[in-house]
Amino acid sequence: MGESIKTSAIKSVSAVTAGKNPDPSQYSPLALAYLGDAVYELIIREHVLSEGNRQVNKLHKESTKFVNAGAQADLMMKIEDKLTDEEKAIYKRGRNANAHAAPKNQDVIAYRKATGFEALIGWLYLRGDMDRIQELINIDF
């Protein structure tokens, strides 16, 4: 899918939170997913922008190819066997969290897998492990 995703700008953001939060495992899975969604979207937006300046609607169209439940569920299936036991446990907590409902246009199973993926990204982010996030995301690039 092109050049690997670079997270250098985000590494400086994660340095702000690293070591200043309680154990990331103590956050609710939906809180981790909430944060992970934002982190993942920022990484994707940075990647899309690095491919060249374009009209905002074109940037948005490109980023939504990656930042949606279906794409995140597909990525999760590609990386699941590469996760540590601890990472798998975080993913499963997020996947099994009692989110109220999936959006109308999304498959419930894909939505739950995407929530698990976002929880994993949020957990890794709070641990300050941007290298691991980049490693996992780059499996698809």
C-alpha cells in the first residue's frame, strides 16, 4: 500500500503522557478505544499528508480508507498472530466491551474488532510504545 507510516511527530506527543498516567491496563477498554481511535487517526492523517498536499476532501477520502471499522478489523486480523499475550488480552477486552451499538453502516463483528484494535492502540500509546504501534500498523503497508 505504499511507504510505511512514520510516527516521528507523534512520538513527541506520546512523550508528554509516558510515565504520567496510572497503569494503562487500569483504564476501561472503551476509554482506551476512545484514545486509540484518535491516535490511529492522527497517524493515518500524518501518513496521508506526507504523500503530498492536496485538497482537504481528497485527504479525507484517502484517510477514510484506513480509519473505518472494516479496515481496522481487517488490519486486526493481519496482526493478531503477532501480538504478545498481554496485547491479545487488551485487544479482547476492547473487542468484548459493551459498546451500545455499532453504526448503522457497519457490521457488528467488524465494529467490535475495530474497537479492540483501537483499545490496543490506546493502551500502547499510554505506555509510550509508539515503536510498537508503528510496527503493527506497518504490517498492512
